[in-house]
Amino acid sequence: MLGDTSSGTTTAPSPRRRGDYGVDGDFETVSPRGQLVVVGAIVAALAALTAVLATVADAPAFAVIPGILAVALVLGVTSYIHTTRVGKFVVWSRVLGDLQLRGDEEVLDLGCGRGALLTMVAELLPNGRAVGIDLWHADQTGNSPEATLRNAALEGVADRVEVRTGDVTRLPFDDDSFDLVISNLVLHNIPSAAARQAAIDEAVRVLRPGGRIVIGDLMHTKHYRARLLELGLTDLSRRDLGWHMWWGAPFFPTRLVTGWYRR
Ligand SMILES: C[S@@+](CC[C@H](N)C(=O)[O-])C[C@H]1O[C@@H](n2cnc3c(N)ncnc32)[C@H](O)[C@@H]1O
């Protein structure tokens, strides 16, 4: 169901999606299925080792170690799959809902991939526009402009979604073009600190006065926040998005940086 706009501002979009949003991560060399097979084989080997060690005299205590490793691997992979297929939609549905959009904003999604955030935010923009930009690199299975537009059609928001090919460090948009800039799990892919800073600078350049910025990422979020402060953004916050966005374990969380551009 599309976000309700009857009260003048929009509520959270549905985290249940009709489209196919792939799997986040680098699977260029070994496919997700291939990596699952490898992990399954390792878990089976660890389980077999546990069974053998448990039956050998004087060794039962050692059996605990491969057993714990096997359980940790299963939990880690389960957490990763949950995050990429379900958790990020649950979390971003709340994050976007909390923005209380009017519904006529123009929104830019940096590194939109297959459109997980793009189609959700478009649900909240019956009179607005959601633009996604991406280089369609690895780091998400099957990302392409066609896949994103197909998802927009499946979610019923194709009329307000646009997709562009480009680099987030050199945005092909005029200054003051957007009311909101969002991004999820993109900027850490940019190899140098200078280029990541250029991406933040570009995000602020295209933001209109009164606009907001909302960036989720695995790393470097302290630097994003610091740069936004230098650029004059206010009401800055940086917070942990919780277990729905753990990438396999609690020590791989996703953090969210937000700020207002009150020029
Ligand atoms: C892990 S995916 C996340 C996609 C989407 N934001 C989501 O949450 O589903 C990272 C995306 O960032 C894109 N990307 C990485 N570096 C980029 C850059 N410099 N400019 C534009 N897109 C980039 C990749 O092509 C990929 O689609």
C-alpha cells in the first residue's frame, strides 16, 4: 500500500516490496549461491569435526570450539541475509516515514542500486519526484537502470521515478535541485577520503535551502558528520540503525547521519 498522505504529511512506506532488490555485497567472483555452498561445506566440516572430537577420549572439551565456530557462521550468514533482504527495508521504511514529507518534494538517492530506497521514498511523493543515480558497479547483484525501473513499475511508482547513470562525486545536477538527499551503503565504496568528501560536498551543493540529508553507511560516518558540520548543516545526528542492519554480526552495524541545510 502506498504511504498515506491524507493528513498533509506522509506516513511510513510499506517495508513489504513487490520488486526484486538483489543482494548487497561483492559477488563478482563467486555468486551468492556459490558463497552459500562454501559456507555450508565449512559448517558441515566443523559439525563433523565436533562429532569426531566429542567421541575421542580426553577431547570432548575441544569439540566445543568447532561447534561454536559453526553456530557463529550460521548466525552470521542468517543475519546478513536478513539485513539485505528484509532488515534494510524495515529500517528505511521507518527512517523515511519519520521525515514526515509533504509529498511534493524532489528527492535524490545517491547510489540507488536496484531502487530499495528510491521506490520506497517515491511512495511518499504523490506530487514529487524521486531521482536515483548510480554507476551500476558491483556491490549489489544485478543492479542496472532496467532493474530499477522494473522495480519502480512493480511498486506502482514508475510515474515519479527517474534513473540516471553517474558518479556521486560529480553529480550532474544544478545547485539547489533537491529537497532531500538520501543514500544507503554507497559512500564507503569510494576508495579515497578526498573522493568521499567530494560526494558529501556534492550532496550539499544540490540541496535546496531548508533541505535535509540522510546517509546510512557501514564506515566513515563520523567523517560524513564532521564534513556536514563544516559545511554549515545543523541538527546533525549520527546513530546506530540497530540489529536489522547488522551485516553478519553486531560489530558490522550501519549508522545513519542526518542534517538540515538551513542556509
Ligand atoms: C550496496 S549497493 C546499495 C544500493 C542501494 N542504495 C540499496 O540500499 O539497495 C551500493 C551501490 O552504490 C553504487 N555506487 C558505488 N560507488 C558509486 C559511485 N561513486 N557513484 C554512483 N554509484 C556508486 C553501486 O553501483 C551500488 O549500486
